[in-house]
Amino acid sequence: MTTIEPDLENWIRHIEDGVREELINTCSDDASHDIGHLQRVSALSRQFAKAESGNELVVYAAGMLHDIVNLPKNHPEAYKSSLLASIRAKELLTKWNFPENLIANICHAVHAHSFSANIETETIEAKCLQDADRMEALGAFGLIRTFYVSGKLGTQLMDEKDPIGLSRKLDDKTFALDHFEQKLFTLQRTMKTKEGTKTARSLSLFLEEFRNGIVEDLLKGNRSSGRFVIADTYYLAGQKKLSLFHLEDPFAEKDRNVDPEQYGLDGLLGSCDGYIRLFKDQLRFELNGYALTK
Ligand SMILES: [Fe+2]
């Protein structure tokens, strides 16, 4: 078979247009897996692939397609999402006349990225995608996505009588805070790239400090703490199906109106609370690509 020399920049434009069209056609309204998530995971996968000598086009395409099918977390077949996404990815790539010799690697990466699919990553590209996607479950992103999904599914923020599950079984399908211990804290040990491993450690620490802090606030009866405000803001954003933040101008630094009825983060922009400021700095660091390139 003749190997087609792919033109990376052309393909990036082509894939982005195709994915946008697919999201419109499927009426996707899940802000925790929106085009912004796909773009950030793709960009980070490319950074990891550069460092690990992986194929940048493969990880870019896999990043843009990895959540192209994403069943809600409470769907009985949610564990099949990444398999279904890999099947749809193959259909789309074929329709776009994508270089055929790269498609199997992309589909494997898409299938293997998911925590619940629980299959081994067999290529460096699959490892890069999996690490990049897991980074968005950690740090400030991890916080906002956890509470957003909780609001969307109508689960509870936490078990106020036993918030860390000292005398009960953890259950993240009922309590959002249980998700930290049950899944998020375990992710740093699953990282497979050098850059991913290094950064995931600090992001996990950020989450741990948040979890411990909000439990302390709860015990002190401080329900108006910065941590509670963040959790409540994103819980409400999930209930109302708002966007997590304005994709082009998250911190409203250019010329736009702040609109908390449309963007979750906008509800926090005016706050002078010390913890909320720290959270916003952390989110900025993550939005800037974790400053992996110095
Ligand atoms: Fe994802």
C-alpha cells in the first residue's frame, strides 16, 4: 500500500470542521464533553506525542474523536461509549478519505482511552490520548466537571453526615464528593507518559486539598466558603446545562458581557474570595496547557 504523506495542518482544519458538524448533527449538549474539551485534549495529546515521539496526526484525530459518542454516566451501557466512539470514528475518517494506514491506530486510541472500558493501551499514541484526557479529570477541570455532571444527573453534592465515607461504602452515583476518592485520586497512578505523570501529581494534590478543605468547611458549618461556592455554582450550571466557561474568553478579559446564566465560570468572576482566586489561577494554568512547554 502506498503511504499517503499527511498534511498535518490541512487535516487539523478538516477534522475540526467535520467534528463540529457531527456535534451539531447529533444535537450534543454535554458541556463537559464539548468542542473545547476535544480541542484541549487534542492539543495536550500532541504535546505528549512530541515528547514521546508519537504520531501527532494520529493523536490529534484521536483527541478530536475520543468522545464523539458519549453516553450519560448513569446510562446502563455507558461503559460502551469508547467502543461506540471508535466505531463512529472509523466511519467518519473513512468518509473524510483519511489516510487508511492510520485509522486502526486512531480507533484503538479512542477505544482504549476510557477508564471504564478497561482495555490495555497498545500504542504510544493511545497512551498519550489517555493521559491527556485524564488530565481534564484532575485539577480545577476535575472539580468543575465533577460538580457539573452531578448537577446534570441530579445526584447529591455529598453525604453531609459522613462526607468521606468513614462508615459507609463510597458511592459516586449518589454523592459527587465520593467521586474524588473512588476515581479521581486513583488517576495519577494510571499515567503512562513522562509529562502526564509529572503534571498529574500536582493536579491530584490540588483536588485532594479541595476535598479536605470542603469537608472542613462542612464540619465548621461554613456553607458560604469559596469551595462551597465553586461546587454550588457548577452544580447549578449542570442543572441548567450551561457552558462550563466562555471558550474564547473564559475570564472576560476581552470585550464581552459577563453572563452567569450562560457560562458557569462567569458566576465566579467577580468574587474576591481567596480560595476562588486560587481556583481561577489554577484553571488559567490548566487552560494554558499546564505550561508543559517552558
Ligand atoms: Fe474526554
